[in-house]
Amino acid sequence: MAANAHVDRNAADESNEAAGISLDGLRKEYGGIVAVDDLSLEVESGEFLVLLGPSGCGKSTTLRMIAGLETPTAGTIDIGGADVTRTLPQKRELSMVFQSYALYPHKTVRENLAFPLGKMDLSKDEKERKIEETAELLEIGDLLDKKPGQLSGGQRQRVAVGRTIIREPKAFLLDEPLSNLDAKLRVQTRFEIRELQQRLGTTTVYVTHDQEEAMSVADRIAVMNDGELQQVGTPEEIYKRPTNEFVAGFIGNPPMNFFDVDGGRDARLFPHGEPVSLGTSLPAGADTVGIRPENVHLTDGGRTGSNAAYGESFECEVAVVEPLGNAYELALVRGGSRFTARLRDLPPGLSEGDRVDVAFDIDELHAFDDGEAVR
């Protein structure tokens, strides 16, 4: 999308300025099934917030309740200081991009962009100006007379975004907007959406199950599971300080490794096999320790020099070596435990079936007690 487009989007009506969104005790039931349970969340004005979680976690249901497409069983929704819990969707001054783009196939791009302006009190010239400005902003000016069936997936996605922004709404709502694009185009388009949101300054709630996508675009991420909010924070906070095992395991690719551990002053890995000292103490209640693959290191068996922050080294078998181009992933096995290391380089000649010395960066350990973070 146009990095050099100089379109003034600040002339919006005061009534359509970016608005914060507040969810308080939100609950949604379908029969006896609870899709969203006691969700309270604040989205700041102008913020890009991502609702992240696996399929069926309640994130899309939450977005649809904000949009007014679903009515909460309990709780309230506040937009810009006004309670809109029972307000009709068309009265909320929001715009939504669906996974399917929801374009009119029989209308041209120009007509699709014009449709949201139909009920606005604007002259024909004012409507045309808005269409041209939006097309310039999204670099789709040469597509205005084409129909959606003549466009690529990325072009259709831009038109869908154009329909969203042309009314200058109080907030954008995007539900898995990139899921129909191929991998390369998804990466390109998510940066374009983030850049566009930053320039427009519009409050945005974005739903995805792709944690890499969430980490790349969000000001903050709200992680959901089984209809419940697990953690809210910046991408860095979510990654470095997860509040529970679910968040720790869901965020990160490859995911965090988890091990049973004996806590206390001499914390030990593999307590049910051949115990290995972690080289640090853990809270007494800790029963699980997590370590990200990039913090698993191959060593020479010592703990000197660059290994000063390592715990005790222990021997493992290399089960799989997976080259990734810019790194390597190793599947390592000790006793009945299998875990992953991610390395920038491999020792010369290392291959599957070899035995190696491994140690963890003890400054990057995550301790959990019954699934909840204790450090």
C-alpha cells in the first residue's frame, strides 16, 4: 500500500474520531455451550489490538459482539464512552473486514467502495473524492473499473480494506483478513495493514490464530483459550513473561519446551529418571519448567566463558536435524523426554544419532506451579 501517498485523513467528523472500546464481563452462550466467559478488556483509542488464540477460543465471537452481529448473554460493550451493548450494528460507526472479504461480485471496485457512502449526507463530488483518495492510499486506482472476479486475492483484500476505511469509522474490526492469501502475500499484506493503521490512527481490533502474524502487527495482544482471556500485553511481554503454560506454549515457533522439575534450592530436571541440576533455585511450588528452543545450547560439557549462565550440562541423543536456511532445529532425546533446540550454527559433522552435551540458559527459564507462572 502506498508509502508515498499524501492523503489527509484528519478531516474526519469529530463524531467519527478513533474511539476506545471497553468490554466488561462479556459472556456469550449458545444453548449450553459457553463461547466467551467473563471477558473484560480495554482497547485504547488508536490502539492496534490483536485477539489471538486457537480455533474455537471465542475470539471471532468477541469481535462479532463488538460489531453488534451477536448479542451478549451478559456484560456490556462501551465504544467511545457510550454503552452500545444493545445498539444496532449500523449505529455503532464501526467497519469490519471479514475473512471472505464480502465484496459485491456484480459491482466494480468503484461501486464497492461507494456502497458504504450510500447513506451518508455527501454530494456526488464528495463521494467521488473519497473514493479517489481511498484508491490512492491503497494503490488500487487502476482497478476502479474492474470487478472482484478480475482481481487477485491481494487486490480483493485491498478493496475490502478500502470499504472499511472509506467511512472513517470509530474503529476497524478485522476477522482473519489474510487467511485466504498465500504465505508470501500474507507477510507483505500484514505489514501494509499495520502501516496503514499507524497512518490513520484508527482503533483496530484484529482476530487471528497465527501467533507470528499477531506478534508482527500488534501494539498489544489479548490471548484467549476456551472462551477465557489468558493474558494481555505487548508482544514482548507475552513472549518473555507468559502468565501460564498455555500462553508460554502457544506463543513461539517452535513452541516452548516443558519439563517436570523438582523445585526448591537445588532444582532438578528429569526427576523421574537421571536427574540433572538446573544450576539455580526455583520457587518451592514449581513443578514444571519451560525453556524456549533458542535458549537450549550445545556445550563442551563445561560452564565457563560464554557458558557462565548455563545450568549443568547433560548428554542427549540427536534424533532429528532440520535445516531451515538461517538456522537449524534439533530434536533431542534424553530418557523419555524429547525437546527442541534452535541453533544458528551446527558443530562440524553433527548428524542424527550423535550424542551431544546440552545446557539451558538459566536466565531464560520459566517456572510454573499447576500451570500458572511463578517466575
